[in-house]
Amino acid sequence: MQSPTAVLALKRISLARFRRSEDGQDLLEYGLLVSLIAIVALGAVAGLGTTIVNVFWGVIAAASV
């Protein structure tokens, strides 16, 4: 059986390790949020661009007849 002193020392060391600052976590969350917004924006612009091209080419084709 382990001594209570050793158990308390290990517990204190492990708690100190997991109580570190979480500043980097905020930066990571913002980075993920920005990348998600960029992916959605690219998809929206691509879809809108295709629609605009089809409308303009439809007008050009109708005008050239």
C-alpha cells in the first residue's frame, strides 16, 4: 500500500499540471471559428458566382438572338 504522503504529493503534482493557463485555448478557438467562417464564405461566394454567371450568360444569349 502507498503512503498517504506520496499519494498527496502525486495528487498535488497532477492538479498543478492540469491547472495551467488556458490562454492558448482561446487562440485556438478563435482560429477554428475564423477558418469555419472562411469556409462558409467561400462556399457562398462560389455558389453566388455561379448563379450570377448563369444569369448574365442567359441575358447575353437572349440578346444575341
